[in-house]
Amino acid sequence: MSEIRFDGRVAIVTGSGVGLGRSHALGLAARGASVVINDLGAGTDGTGASSEAARAVVAEIRQSGGRAIVSGADVTDPAQVQAMVDEAVAEFGHVDILVNNAGILRDKTFAKMSLADFQKVVDVHLMGSVNCTHALWRHMIEREYGRIVFTTSGSGLYGNFGQSNYGAAKAAMLGLMNVLAQEGGRKNIRVNMLAPTAATRMTEDLLPPETLELLRPETITPGLLALVAEDAPSRMIMGAGAGCFTETKIYETAGVALQGDDLSPEGVMANMARIRDPQGQEEMPGAFNQTRKYARMAAKARGLPAPWEDL
């Protein structure tokens, strides 16, 4: 098994002053990467700002012989993000890796949540990731190399009470990853998602101490490093926590083709068990693959020549 190294690579890690981001940044630096430590220094709810934690991470990397610079850019501000990218290119010559990790929490049930709190969480998690990725996209296309990770969450993939804003933002990253993995593939840009369960400031009040010890950020970072390596996969949703790693996939069932009187709400309800039957389910590589599937099914049910017979 060959060692994974990042010598000559440059990474931007957002939200890397503490927790998971710090662990990811240190992991990249330890294996040779130059790292931009980006952290607004806000509280878990997004209020306040301080560069102290980010500067401490930079100092730690430099003391170990690595290269790092600090950025206090607010990921929700496109101008600040572009300035961060420009500074990274000026300092290191290029950027190869982007880890979108910055995030906040403003948990409340949907009935009690203000739209301002919903918007703020979406702005940081989703639009913050969009801003950073967009600022680097042309640079990566021109260099024909890029490794991008979006930090999603089980709250978005599976749901979690009281986190409608956070879950919505994290789930939206799936659509972004799917499209960018397709658009960037021909230029050697690989795009993945990491769904971590970690002991961080966001979870320290939710889990008992013995569980928090198992879920240290350092147990997750190896997965992140694999997702941004030279031989990284693309369009993968990796679950990670406590040294455990999984892949989450979205499948579509074989389904049914209805016609005549069955093509009605009553017909759909009557066939619900068949519609939801997991036997024969498959992963869809793209949206138009689904369109072709439905056209083939409908044609077959009606005794018509099957379109796209070769697919």
C-alpha cells in the first residue's frame, strides 16, 4: 500500500481553526501540503469573529516545518472569498484542494425557527461552499486538477429533529456535488462529500464523554485525506466517525409502468408496494438516465419499440 502524500499540493480548508477543520488541515500539512487556514473565528451560532484559533493552527504547522497562512475570510462574502483565493495563489502559486468545512448551528424546531436563522445557516453551509468552490473552479479547470470536498451531515441525508435549516443546507450539497462531478470530470476535478460524526463544539453538549472520546476528529480525517488524494474517487458520499467509514448511495427502485385506468392516484396507491420494492433497485449515474429508463419502461408496457435500446 503506497503512502498518500500531498507534497507540492496546496489546500484551502474552511473553518479550520478548531475541530474537524483543524484536524483536516493538520493532516494535510503533515503529509506535505501547504495549507490556507481559513476561519472567521465565530461562535457555533455564527456570531463574533477572532483570528486567534486560526493563527494557532498556522503556528503549529510552521513549527512542524510545514507551510501555512491564515485567512479570516467570511465564506458568505464572495469578495472576501476571492481575496482569500488570490492570496493563496500569490503565496503558493496555485490551489489544488478545497475542503468546505465551515459551519454554524442555530437549532430550533421549524415552528419556532425564524426565517433569519434558517437563511443564515443556509448561507454559511451551502452558499459558503458555493462561494469557495466558484472562486476556485476556473483555476482548477485551467490547471486540469482539483479535489473538492463538501462537508454534509446525517442530518441532511437522514434527518434530525430541530435541524431543518442545517439539514436543508447539508442535503442541497448533494445536488451540487452530482453536477460538479460531471462538469469537472473531464478536467480531472474530483468532487466528493464527507458526512462526519465527530466530537466538536457542535456536538459536545449532545453526547456523553465516553462517546465523545470515540468520535475525536482525528478518527475522521483519514477519510477526508483519501477523498482529496491523487487517486481519490469522485461523486462519493463517505460517512465517517470513530474510525468507521461507509458509503451512502441513492438508489431508485425498478418501479412499475402504469397505463389505462391504472394511471391514476388510485392505481399508484394500489401499486405502492411494488413501487417501493427494493428488488432490482439501481444507482442512477445522471438525471437523463432516469428519463431514458422511464421511456423504456413505458414503451415496453405499451408494446412499442424501446427507445435507447442500447442503454
